[in-house]
Amino acid sequence: MEEGDVVIALPSTGIHSNGFSLCRKVFDIDNNNPLLYIPREELDGKTIAEALLTPTKIYVKPVLALLEKVDVKGISHITGGGFYENIPRSIPDGLSAKIDKSAIKVLPIFKLIAEMGNIPERDMYNTYNMVVGMSDVVPAAEVDKALEILRTNGETAYVIGEIVAGDEGVILE
């Protein structure tokens, strides 16, 4: 891995079981909050319960196809611990992932969790995948090829950042 390599996002379908303890508090799940079962416009007519229980996406086939044809330099499954704990695990010392937050296509359930729980943005990115279920680092010269392979295999992958010098692990701008 080196400076200039590119970080590609593989979108998740939702929270993927991350941060359910926090969701339980935010939505008062333990007390069977009736708001959980009312369709919500911002969730495209789904209830909060439906949005929280959206099945986890599995990335095995698209990633295996990518590994066959592209020099993948790092892979991070964005689980509990969000961006700040997961992405740095695949990055060597002296490098960091600079992520463009404006590129991330955040689903409304994450915005609702933040709003209703009054949760700061940094905490959201430290707890949830924010709709990036997995990230792959590839050489800049192979980005188009990588995106095409992922899209051919059913992913709506897109670029969210690059590898830069530094020891921050992840820089969200």
C-alpha cells in the first residue's frame, strides 16, 4: 500500500447489526416503542423496525472476483467500531485513509439515529458503517477496472477516498 492508492466503498444495506445497543436506547426498543412500527416518509415508507432489520449484505463473490483481476492492497469490513477502528487495521504504519464524507451515500436510518439520539457525527462514524459495509484499497491506475468488476458482480461501488502519509489511521473530511 502506498500514497495515492484509492479507497473504494462497497455499500451496506443498513446498519448490519452494528450498534444495536445504541439503537435500543435511541428508539426505546426495550419498551416496544410504537414509533418503531409506523411507516416513515424519510425511510421510503419503511418502519424503523424494518430499516433496523434489513438483512446484512454478503460481499464474498464480488470481492473474490476483484481479487482475481486487481491488485487489492487492503480490505476492511466495516463492523462494530465503524470507520475509526476497522479501516486502520488494513493500513500499514505511516499511512492513513483520507475519506471524503461528502462522497458517502448515507442512508436515512443513520440520519434518523443521529437525530433522534442526538449523537455527534464522530460517534456515528465510530459506531456504524454509515452505509460502507466494506472498503477496498486499490492502486489508482486500477480504479476503473476495480469499479467495473464490482459493478458487474452486483455492487454499486464508488470511490470514497485515498491513502495519504500520516499516522491518523482514518481522516474524515
